[in-house]
Amino acid sequence: MGIHRLNHAVLYVSDLARSVAFYRDVLGFRPVEMTPDGFRGATFLQAPDSTNDHDLGLFEIGAAAGRSTAGRGTVGLYHLAWEVDTLDELAATAERLAAAGALVGSSDHGTTKSLYGQDPDGLEFEVVWLIPADLLDDAALSARKRIGRLDLDRERQRYGGQTRGGVGISVPA
């Protein structure tokens, strides 16, 4: 089986309109018209610059649904990770998440620079920038074994705010 990338994720949400607004306004996803006729309570969204048919499906299960307890009280998915092209985009995403009260953390994993957010239902996600293959060095590779504090300003000085991430790793060279 030759899996080479995640095509889309589908999430159960308590309030569809609220979740669509969050993913649209904070992360830039756009709704795509593909909900089957007669089907209510779902919206499909595409990420900015994506070539996928859709990247996210949201299915409403109602306001009585509780927040996810995955990892705290039940098994389940911890988070999804979406990749951005530049550190400037990562910094802008950090600002939007913080303004929405949805930024719950950040970390430097050596080869990846990560933000963590939660949607209105408490479902966690990661937004990540990957060091391109030609800029990987021993320090970045050895730092994969730890979780450090992310200093976006320092990383932009080191790699450049507009350097395209993931080239030679997740993006063909």
C-alpha cells in the first residue's frame, strides 16, 4: 500500500456554523460545494493553496455533545498537523490563533517549528513549518529528540521568513 499523504480529515463538531467560522476566519479554509443533496449538518472545506478536493469535513452532532476527552479519559486522535510554506505564514497564524483565544502552545522539534491550537470543540491541531532538506544540519537533526521553546523571530532570522519549508522533505525538490 503506497500511502504518501493525508488527503482529508473529518471531524464531529457540536455547532457546525461556529466550527465553519473558526476554520474559515482563523485558518483560512474555504467551504466547497460538495455536500450531497438532502444531506444536512455537514460542510466540506479546502485549505488555502490546497489541490485536494477537500481537506476537512465537519459533521454536526449537536450542542449536547461534550468536548473530546481523547488522551485524558478515552483513546482517540490527539491532533492533525497542517503544514505552512513559510515562517512568516507560521507567525501570522500564531497571531490569528492568539487573537481567537485558540493558541494553546508552540514548540521547536528541531526539524519542525510547531504551533498548537484548539477549535471551538477543543479538538487540537498543529500548524507546522519544516526545515527544507538543504538547510538541515546536525543541530536541527539532533534536536528532534527534545521539545524546545519556539522562538519564531530567531527562526526567521536563521532561515528567512519567506524560505519555503519542507522542500526535499514533504514537497518535491
